[in-house]
Amino acid sequence: MRTQIGITLLQGLVLVGVLTQFACAGGGAQSAATGPAVVTPSVSVSIVGVPNDVNCGDAVPVNAQVVGATTRAVTWSVDGIVNGNSEVGTISGTGDAVIYTAPATEGTHTLSATSVVDSSKSATTRLSIHYHKLVTPTIVAPASASVGSAGLAASVANPQSRVSYSWSIAGGTLTGALTGTSTAFSAGPAGVLTVTCNAVLGTQSARATAQVQILGSMPTVPQISVPSSVTTGTAGHMASVVQPQGSTSYGWTIQDGTLTAGANTSSATFTAGAAGTLTLTCSATNTVGSVNSTALVQVVPSAPITPVITAPSQVNAQAASSASIPAQAGCTTTWTLTGGTITAGQGTTSLSFTAGGVGTMQLGCTVTNSASVAVSAQKSIAVLAVPAAAPASGFYGSGINADDLGNQIIGWNTANDVCNRKGSIRVRAQYTSTLVSIRPKFIWSASKGGYGAGNGGNILIQIQTDDGSSNHLPSGTVLASLQYDQPITVGNYWPMLTFSTPANLTAGQLYHIVFTNLAADPTANYVSLDHLYKWNVLSQEQPLFPNTDLCALETTTTGAWIKFVRGSSHSYTPTIELDYGNGASQGQGYIQGFGQTSSGWNPKTISGAQSVREIFTVSGANRTVSSVSVRLNRVSGSSPLTVTVERADGTLVGQGTVLVTMGAAGTTSANESWATVSFTTPLTLQSGTGYHLVLSCPSDTIHTTHTLEKGSLEGFKATTYFADGYAQYTTGAGWLGWNEWGGGSRTDNDLQFYFITQ
């Protein structure tokens, strides 16, 4: 512009000069009144301060610069339209400084400013109108939800004007609007649910996703076990979850009482408050959420006095006797008797009863007041054999042989199996009564594979009848059942498992304890039963009862039942305890056979000064024995084994020798065999008297033997193993209790032996 103006002035000066010369050439002097000619400068217009790109709807200031005019006023137009309109944009204001407001749609428009002084002079600029920049939407949605949950919400956290939003989903169902800044949805199956939001602004588009972890089901509402009533201010009361779930935490709160222990466990201890109603609330929480349940306990003013039972401490078998308690006003009395029969007086303070067989009777008495508050007392009564009666024939001793342990998988170890295996323990009932509970032996290992995996699975345990065939297999008829969920997580190798509805068993009949893994993935969650086994296959696995009476079974790949034969060169004997409603129990309670030398276990040498023995004190009635059998191996030499029965003070009771079968030395007890000494005259082992069964031989011959560990420390009852004594050994410097697992002088190991009684 400046160049243009300069050229115009120069041209004017030249023109003036020419005119002056022309006037002079005319031959006359210019009149002084006329003077020099006036030059009018040229007008120019420019538009400044306008951005090239403007967002739709934005208002921007616009300035015009006018040079060479007496006024800077201009007229404005957009695309030739004075002051524009809504489609091309509008001008507001007057003069050289106005406001341009962009239209709502994208496009390119021309803005013009024309001088009011010289309408031939104008300036233009082009404006590009765009929507504002589209921002990728940020989705707000829950991080996790449970399977099938509804009413879940997703929304755009950073919505923009003029942007259209649309929604889609994978792994669930949209239940809200398909478009807009928010929607609702419901969860599908467990896994990952993906919510997608598409944003569109004119020609721009953006997409965002949010993932929601769909979790498993809520925990089961806890079923609470509490006493129905307690006494004001009394402590030590228990509240517990009947069947706690694995991977679930529990919490307790209380009203009108005080929690004293276990507030964050499945069992809590509490103290009662004032008389009235005490409320316990238990919450169960897992990764999905929490559920609650409550239990009410009546708190009564006071409890009756604990009864003192007057009764004999011992009675003869089958003898009649009586018991009594002091009377308490306003109270009722209930008697219980295990190991005998109540004959009269139930509901009164004086009871008549008849003793059962030799053993121990448990007499119980419960006194209940009018507020249903009860207190109980028990008394143990020894039942002795009638002196004139001869003891029943049978055996006395451990009566079991085993070399080691073998596991039976309940589930599917893919390294060995091609199907989900079931297991069964076949057993012959010894009593006619209800089967209330069982104690099996499970096994798994965190360091050694093949025993268990994951949480152990969900083990269904059923009591089934026998099919009556020659193979004696489970019939499928279920008498009782329970579920033992996640045994590895629970972490008990020897659980006492109780049936909510006991099975009715008949003495002498065969039954099956069937174990089935119900886990959704039994290849990742399984556990093993643990059995005693012998290194060699035996036609009769135990010396004192046939295989029919106690045996392990499993299913084949077709689901058919067969005898458990994994590692078919071995023989198996299950470990199991059965507990009856009449107080009786039966089973095989030995939990380990320590026959290997390679593992540093406990076979001991019998040679010269090195001997072994079983020390015991006879319980119950006198025992008249005709022979004794022991299990051991003759490794070298030709001298016989000497078997001695002596009193605890060393007095000889009986003795004999036997040449034990020769077996090669090795790292296991596979070559052990049973050897029997028969007494010329039967021996009488007196009740309550201590004895030693000693095994020895000259130093020119070597024998070895090992012990069995009984489950006394793991809860197995004395009826399932030899409870009257334990094994010892000597190297010539004194007798020691057997050693195992790095510990010595143990009293829970027995020799493999048995006396035959008359």
C-alpha cells in the first residue's frame, strides 16, 4: 500500500510539472491568484487481526484500517451480504472495529470492509469456519461387577457440545439409551465386559472403551449356629458359621453383648449382656461383595446349678445299677447313656440302668430351668468283665501291616489320568446304629506334585449300599451325603466330617464311602486320599480280615468301579474312622508305615544287643493268648528269632523261637513277612498289668522291622489302633521310643504284631 501511495504522489508531481510547463509555454505568466494545483491522496483499506481459522459459533473482534481518508468508517459484508446472516456469520457493531460471530456450520466465507469515503476501496479476507476439536471421550464405569448384575451405568466424563455419542457393548447387554452421554447395562458371564463409546463431531470421530471385570457369585448367606439361650453375664459362648466357604472372610457384630474373640473369623466367642434378646450379625465377604445374616439368642436371668452325679465309678458288664442328682426346684432332668441301657427314671433325679459290654460308659445328665437354660454334667463309668466269664476269642495287638503310604486321586491329575476319578472305601459295619460322622485321611503337598492341586476341589462324600455282587461295588443308593469344599484351602488332612442326616447301618453289612470331585475344573483342583500300602501285592492284604471288609476302589475311564490298582505291584488298605450314634466307633487308624531306609525312616536292626519291643498295659478284661505273630525280615544269618513275653518288672511269662523267612536287604520293607510263635501253654495277660513283647536274636543273624504310626495325635479314636502301648528299640544302651520325622522317643508308634486270644 505504501508503494502504491508513493507512486501516485510522484505521478501527481509529474503531472503538475507538465501542466506548469504547458502554462509557461503558453507565453503568459500565471496569475498570482490562481496558485499551484491541489493533489488529493488515494484511499486504501486493510483488515487486520482476523484469524484464518475460527470455531463454529465463536465471536472474534475484527478491525479495519483506512488510510488516506478523512474518516475511517467502513461498511462490512460477509459473502457480499451486508453485515452477513446466520448462514455465513454476522457482524455486530459499527465503524472500523466490530465483532464477527461465526455460523454454526463449517465452511469458508469472505469478509469485506469497504471505505465509506471511497466505495471503490475495500479489503477482503477469507475465514475457515470449523467445529471445535473433538476430544476422545473418557468413560466412567464400574471396575468390577458380579455375574448377571443389572442397573450398571456408564457415562462420558468429558462431554462436548455439538458432539453426538453412541454406545455398544461386548460381554453384556445394553439396557439404557443407545445414544447420549450416558447409558445403562447388565453384566453377562464371568470374564471381561467391554463398553464402547463412539463420538462424532462433523467430520471428526473418536472412540473409547472401558473394561469391567465380571466376577463370580456373591458369597452364600452365612448360616449361624448359636445357643438358643444363655445366662446374663456368662462368657465363653460360641457363634459359628455352619459351613464356611473358602476365599470368604467373615466379620461379627453384636448387640446387647460383647465379642471376646474371633470377630474376624468364622467362629466368634461372646459374653451375654442383660436379660432380653442378644443379636449377632455375621457378614460374609468375597471379591464380589458382602451378605449378612443375624441370629437371636435369648438372655435369661440365671442358670440352674450344674448337677453332681452320684453313681459307681465301675460296674460289671451287663450289671444293673443306679445314679442320682440333687433335686432343683422348677427344673426338668434329662439323662443320656452311652455304652449301656436306661431302664427307669428318665426325667427324674434318680436313674436305673444296665451296663453294656466291657469298656467305658458315658452317663450324662442335663438340668433345664423354666427359661430353657440348661446345664449338664457327665460321668465316666468303667465297665469290667465279669470275673467268671471268659474273654471272647479274637486278637490283641496292632493287627495291621504296611510298608508306606500311597495316594489315590479324587479328581484328575493330567500327568496320569484321562478322566475325573471317583474313589470309594468299602467297609463292613460292626454295629447296628446310625453313622454320624467319618474321619478319612487326605493328602496334598506344596512341594511335591501329584498329590493335589488348587483348592482341592469340592468333594461330595456319600454313604452307599453294596450292590450285592461278587465284586461288591457301590450300588448308587445313597444313605447319607455331605460336601467337603476346598479341602486344601481348609487345610486339614484328618477332618472329622459329620452328616446332617446320618445313615442307618446294620452290623455285618458292607457299605461304601464314595468320594466324588464336583469341581468345575477337576484337573486344576483335586486332592488325594492317603492309604497304607504294601510294596508287594498280597492275596489277602491284612492278616486278620479279608479284603472284602476294608478295600479301596476307583472308577475307570468308562465310569465302572474296580479295585484301586494304581501301581499294580502294591496292595492298599484305607485309613478311615466311622463314628456311630450309639457312641461306638470302628476303623483303621494307622496313618503311616515307616518301612523305607532310603528316606531315613525307622526300620531297626535286631541282632545281639540290638532289640525291639512293644510295651503295653492290658485294658479291659484279662486276655488268654495262644500265639503271637510279628512282621519282620531276616536279612542275614541262620539263627531263629526269639519272642519273649515278660511282665514290666522283667518276670518271664512266655517265650518261643521261630525261623523267619529270609528276605534280601533293601531300601524298603518289601521282604518282611509274618512269623508266628505258638505257646505250649496259653498265657494269661492280666487286666491292668504292664507287659513287654521283646524280639531278639544272636549277633550272628540280622533281622529288621519297622513300626506303624497311629493317628492318636490327629484325632483318630483308640478303637482304630492298638491303644494299650507303643514300640521301643535299644542298641544296648537303654530303651528308647521309636523315632520318625526327625523326632525321637515317640509313644505313637506300634510294632506290627498281634496275639491270638481264646
